[in-house]
Amino acid sequence: MSSGKIAAQCSHATLACYKSMLDNNPAVSMAGSVWERCGQTKVALQCKTEEELLLLQTRAQSLNLCAQSIQDAGRTQIAAGSRTVLGIAAAMSAHKPYPSQDLTSRPYLHPNSSSDQDFKASYDDLIDEHGAPFATNSTHQTYTVGNMHSHRRGNSVPLSVKGFSTKSDETHETAYSYPPTIPTKEVDNRKIWEKILPESLACRLYVATVLVETTIDLAIEGELFLRVREALKAKPSAQPPRMPVYLAIFALAHVFQFVMAVDAVYARNTLQFICLTAFNALFLLYAIIQIKEVREDVAGITGGGVSSIPINVLTIIIPIVIAVSEIAYIGLGWKIYNEFGWKVYKFLGADRRIKKMYVVYQIYECLVKFDVFFWVGFSVQFIWLVLTDTEWEYYVTCAALPLSIVLLVEGHLAARYENKWMMATFMSGCVGAMIYFIYKLIKVLLYKTSDQYILVWKSLTVFSVIAIALLFLTFAYSVLVLRNFGRGLKDALTRKANQGVGAQNHQRVASRNLNRMSID
């Protein structure tokens, strides 16, 4: 009769019993080696006759092993003449630590047991030792599992194996390392001016246009300021000088416009470009009105300035420069609007809910920024043209000016980081500021015929009305922004802030068997 092999897996506790069984039965010999794998011991035994198989099965039953499996598998392999290894699970029962004496579980041999069809077929072909489930290739490798004395699963990939340095188009192996290394952050080697200037040509032209306009207008405003100051020295007046304050506010507006333009390019706020175009149109209107006022104040004064350019020419140059810049803003603004629309879509995605929240956030940010200018402009006029240092309101206004700027900065931070307490404080401050400007507006209109307000009530009225309207819109949009807290906009803005950082490489272990799918 052909010989067959029986492979029994047992724990360390039953290994001694097997060795005792082998020593007491010379007919049954050790046909293989003993090794450990994941805390289990595998013993290869060889039975030459069916009597030896029955003897082994009987003694296995006394050890509370899977005797029926030994009988079925052994009979089948002996009858078939196969030399493959049978995998038989055997372990000491936790509930029966001592050998069983139950005779009902003794094996029963069928008298007509010579046919292979009477027995269940084994699953020997699935064992890696006698089968190759996957075809080998040029990069196929086999790893030998070493001895392990703990009940811990070994590494999928040995630590001694180095990761792939490149990705292969043939084998599709991805680079990895174990343990995973910390990804290195990309170093920005660009020059300072390359970091400051925007990447888009339209944005660069827009910033350059604002810079040229600001430079020319500030130079002319400085010349006009010197000549107006010389005229005031020649014609002293009891009233506080108005024109130097208006020129200072006009110059401050140009600086504010340049800062807002740079911020709009950096933040990709398309609404801010539209607001800057309207803001520049107000510049044009104010420059036209300023022509008559400046000429009246410096009438008859020929010197006092740095240049010898006539005052009529200087006052005409300002509106011309602003008008040309306005045309450029409209054309470049349309180009930037289409360009930023695609860039915003790339980092926000196609989620319409996020896009709507982002539009509300942009409007809110734009309102907060313009609040700064009109609050400061109104306070400067009120302090230098109306109040005196002998009035208590003078000191209150001086203290309110820096606090108002801090309040607006708090509103920006509250919306950006979705802080409800900061937003509640900002909304309370907006209500208080609205009450303050309404009080000032009523006071200016009531006393507009007095000597204190007769020359400045128009400009104060314009600034106060615009400030009240902006405060009302700011409060309304702050409520909308507060409702959007926790809905994903903060995460989207965080991804936008980190979009310059390079993508991290895949650091997980790839599958070593190239014929198998890996979902890692």
C-alpha cells in the first residue's frame, strides 16, 4: 500500500504527548521536521500501513485530538496513493484538559472502504508547499518565516527589505519604507519678489496699475498740501484749516486702495475687485470737486511747493490719472473675475453649499475692510475739524478710534476661525458703533448752520451715512456667517491656505505579490 503523510498542527502542550506516542510505537516514525509558526507546532508523521494509521488515530483520540479527521484524511490519501501533506487541526481542548474516555467517539471503519468516493476529498492542493496559486515573474520573491517564540503575527514585509526607490511602469510597485519616514516639506526656493508678485499676468498688471496711480496721486497731493499750507500762512483764519485734512484723507484713501488691491489678489476675493472699482469711481468724483476748492484756497499764491508746475495743471492731472486707471480696473477686473472663478472652483470643488457659504464669507470680509476706512475717515475729520481738546467728546473719540480698529480685526478673526464668542462680541460692537454714528449724524444735521459745522457738515454727513449703511450690512452678514459655523467652510479655507505645500508621497507598504490586488 502506498504511503501517505499526515501533518498535525498542535500546541506546545501536545507536542510532548506526540513525542511520547512516537517513542512507544516504533512503527510510526518521524518523517519531517518540527518547526514553529505563529505559536503553532507542525509535526510530519508517516504511516506505511492502515494498521499504523489506526494506531495513530486511537492514540490521538486519547489525546483529545481530531481523530475522525486523521482517519478520513489518512484513509483517503493511503487509498489514493498521494504523497501530499494533509493539514489536520489539533489542539488540546480547554474544556477537557485530560484524555477523553468516551468510547462513543471511537472511529468506525466501513467494511467497504476501498473506494475513494466514500470519503471526503481533502484540501491538500491549497497548501503552499505543494501548489503555486499564482504565477511567478521576474520580481517574485519568497520570504522564509523565522522562529518566533511569541504569539504575535510576523511582519508582512521583513525589516531588512529596502523600499523601492522608484515606481515601475512594468510591475506597478510603489515606493515605500518601513517604518514610514516623515515626509519632508518642500522648500520654496523662489526669490522674495517672486513670492510677492502674483502668478497671473492680469493680477500683476492690476497691482502695477494701482501702484502707479497711488504714486502719482500721492506726489501731487503732497505738492498741493505744501502750497495750501503756504496759503494758510499768508491768510490766517480763525477757522481750523479744512483743506489739509481733506488732502490727508484723500492720500489715506489711496494707500488704503493699494492695500486692498494687494489683499484682493492674495485672497482671490472677486467681490473686492468690484468694490475697489466703485471705490476708485468715488475718487474720481472727489477729485473733480477738489479742483475748485484747492484753487480757491491757493488763489494768488505762486510759491511754496517743490515744483513750478501751475496749480491748474496739478488739479487736472489727478482726475485724468484716476479716470485712466478706472478703465484699466474694469478691463482687468473682468479678466481676473473669470480667472479666479476657476481657481476658486479647484480648491472648493463642486459643492454648491460650500460655494454659497464662501460667497457670504467674501462679502462679509469686504464689508469689514471698508468699515475700517470710513470709521477712520469720520473720526479724523471729527477730531481735527470739529472738536477741541477742551471737550470731553474729543478724548472719547480719540479713544474710540483704535478700539474700533481692534473690533474690526476681531470680526475678521471670528469669521476665519469660526469662534462664536468672538463673533458675538463683534456683533455687539457693531450695534454700539451704529448707535454712535446715528447720534453723530443727528448732531451734525441739527447744528449744521453753526460755525462749528457749517464748513464740514457735508463731508461728515456723507461719511456717517456710508458708515451706518456698512454697519447694517456687516451685522446682517455676520449673522449669516455665524449660521455657517461648523459646516465645512473652515476646512475648505484651511486647504486653500495649505495649497502651496507639495503633496505627500504614498508611504504605506505595497503588496509584494504582483498577481494580487492590494487595497492598502
